[in-house]
Amino acid sequence: MTFEDINSLGTRREPFLFIVDFKAQNIVLLPLDKLKENDIEFEINEKYMLKSHEDFLQKDGISFEKYKEKFDFVIEKIKNGETYLLNLTQPTAIKTQLSLKEIYNAANAPYKLRYKDEFVCFSPEKFISISGDKISTHPMKGTIDASIPNAKEIILKDKKEMAEHIMVVDLLRNDLSIVAKNVKVEEFRYITEIEAGKKKLLHVSSHIGGEVGDDWHSKIGDILKSLLPAGSISGAPKRSTLEIIQSVEGYERGYFSGVFGVYDGEVLESAVMIRFVQKTQDGYIYKSGGGITLDSNAKSEYDEMLDKVYLP
């Protein structure tokens, strides 16, 4: 499928689900009435309710030494001026007795997707939504363990986290300006709390909005193509940063950190595919990461990457 196919369905106001990989090269596009026969499930804007269960996940991630080699490589690229924000991700082997369908059913998140017996995503991060003539995005950048005393105050006052968040907001505001007018930051750095296995995490997000006009239905594919990959899980400047990601990560993200969404004929809702479990021949792989800036600390970033490996 192509972005033009998305435009065609939007022009006809036909409801559909779309899934786009990180590189925006592979697109799954299905009418909503065809999902069951294709073994695909999704939920968007699920009401967030706390569920309690045991932390039934074993992690076997990259060593800190290997991670630090990649981290140091990114820092050198930042010092050379090739990037100033890069989202560095890595795969972590996990063990659980659950099937992907069971993970999907147990997971508690506002945006959930299970694609056949290949992967499941339970994301806390909205990508874009369009309703009426308004488009909005909610970049999420900044994570802290909620159990730390005064965690909210700490992360909101942290200069490194503030700088990183400003970079992402600036990037997303510029991206949105490609497809919308009168783009502005509606809300800057608000906190959401997420269940992360036995932990609770605080995430920092912002709300950016603009006007796309009332003819956006026929341009959905064009809008997505212009905005992908999502700035919050790539970096800035986007083109050179994507080249560095390709050279440093050492694995293919695939659909992880791509986007998925649903169009019902009137409204478009979508999410960034983070919190992602992929089934491989060697077992389950969980993909996660975080933003690196010049002020980043390797151990803190490594711990954050592993903290994001959880079943909510």
C-alpha cells in the first residue's frame, strides 16, 4: 500500500486502519470491517484504568559497556554538529509465558495494537489527531521513576530534560507547520503517570496544534508522509539524525517507532508505536530507547531504556 492509497480512502470517507513502519517504507492499510479476518486488533484512546498483576517479564538487554560505545558514538556526532538530539534505541530479549494476544489483552495503555502473531504495541504516546479543521500532536519526551521523592518537580526542573523537550517541541512545531497554519504550543510540559510493571513512570508531554482546513480528508496520506518519522523518536535535524541512527543502532526497528492510527470518516487518531514487543524465531524482542543530547548521562539513559521494558 502507498500514501496515495490512504488519500484515496480519505477522499471517499471510507474508515480504515493504517500502520506505517519507522522508515515510512512499509504501509499496512485495511478497511475497519476487514480487521478480524486479518487477525488484527486495536484500541485508541482507551480509558486508562490501573490493573494489578505480577511482573511476569524477564529481561536480557544489551550490556552497559556495549550501550556506552553506541552512546559515545552519538555524543561525538553531536559534538561534530551532525545532530543535536538523537533517539537511541536497542532491542532487549524478554521471556514471558504470555502469547501476543494475551499480552494485548492484559496490557493497559491508551493506544494498543496487535498485528497478527508478529507484534504487539501498547503505547502511551499520541502521534497526531485531526478533527474538524484542527490538527494536534503531543510529543512525549522525559521520563522519571515516580517513586523518587519529588519526582515531578525534579524532572520539570532538570535542565537536560528541559533542553531535550524544547528541542522536540521545536522540531514538531516545525513539522506541523509543513501541513498546517497558525501552529502554536497549546500546552507546554504536562505530566502523565504510566504503570510500568511494578514501577510507575512519569512522562512529560506537550500539546501542539494548528489548522489544516476542511479538505484534509483527501490529503491524509500526504500529511502522514510529510510528518514521518515522528520527531520524538528520531531526532533533529531529522535527515542527518536518521543516517546516524541507521549506522549506530545495529538492528532494524521495523514497525517499532512507526505509527498506527484509525480514520472513521470524520476524525483521525494515531499513536507512535513505542512499548513494542516483536515475536521472532529466537523469542520475544522488546524495543525501547530514549533521547540523547550533549548533556545526557550514559548510565541514566541506559537505565531509562530498560525501565521502558515492561508490560503495563
